[in-house]
Amino acid sequence: MAIAPGQGMGEYNVDIVMCIDATGSMAPIIDEVKENAISFYQRFIDAMEENDKEVEQLRIKVIAFRDFGANGEAIVESDFFVLPDQSENFRSFVSDIQAVGGGDAEENALEAIALALKSDWTTGGAKRRHAILVFSDAPAVKLQDRASCDNYPQGMPKDIAELGAWWEGTDQSFTGTYQPKAGRLVAFVPNAEPWTEMQAWNRYWPAFSPAGTGLEDVDIQSAIDLMVGSF
């Protein structure tokens, strides 16, 4: 007997945090990244239904990051938008992101991931997924390297090993609503550190562009299919 869409695997509460590099080097592709973000809701819902999986609630949050020490507002963080109810608010926030600034070649992407992990993730529903999508054309600054900057966020991990322990749930001092088994991390990033080093993490799928060539392509549908298949 065929299973009707939404009745095969139970209902999911899905939270997604999009970490978007908003430095000047992203200018050639920022419009594509923003369009993918805006169209993500319907494409994700369609993919879930095609796999007989039902979404009870979908929320999306955006963290636009640049470079501490080079930009006064290095990180801009939204609240979670409940979609489709707050679609216009979500669209407005994403549309306002501009690819400007940036100091050296490396950006503060790891701080953005840390802030994503510290989000107010959903704890409701029969099944939960806590997903992070990263879009960046650059390597990342080592954690704490810009800690002396006035606008550096409090409570950041001391290094990538500690950030990995947050992700895996092995750091007992890290508290919050993030659930490691629910975690999924998809990154459109260059084939460079720290993105290659993070391949030791579980539930992490990088889509590498050649190092030094920028973010050439963003195959968001493949990312959606990959996430949905892992649910």
C-alpha cells in the first residue's frame, strides 16, 4: 500500500541557521546566495514531501558575518523566523544583506557557527533537526584571534577543538537547547582550512570550491536533498 505524503516518517520540527559570509569578496555570488536562502522554504518542504516526511514547524535564522577588527558590525544575527508565517520578515532581512568590507583573506566564520550552536533551538515536536548552512568563499580566522576587538562576542570556544566538542555534544560545560543527534552541517566553502579539518566531525557535509577561486557555485538543491535524506 502506498504511503501518503507526511504519514511515513512522522512529523519534524526543523530549525535552520544560515551563516552567510557578507564580505566584499562575496559580491559576485551574494545575490545567488540570498535567492537560495529566500527560496529555501518551498524547496525544502517539497523535498520533504517527496520523501514522505512531514514538517510540523520550520524556522530559519540568519547570521551574516564579516571580519572582527575590520568591520564595526562584524556579525548581524536575526531571530528565528517561523515560515511561512514570517516569510516577508525573513525575505526583508536577507535582502538587506550587502557584501561589503572585510579585512584580510580570512573571515570570522567559526564565531558565526558558534553563535549558531548557541541559538534558541526548538525542543518541540516528535522529531527535531538542528541544521546549519554555511556560505563562504574564504578560510576562517582561528577562534579567539580577534578576541581583543571591542565587538567580539562573549562565550566563544577557545579553539576549533572546543567548537567541535560543542558540535558533537562532548563538552559538558556547553549548555543550551542544541541537540547533537539532531545536528546537520552543510558548508559551501573553499577547499581550505578549517573546512577540510572539520571533515572529522560527524554529520558535516562540505561542498568544496577550489581554494583561491571564490565560491563558484551553490547547489542548494543538492544540500536540501542531502539533509532530507539524512533525516
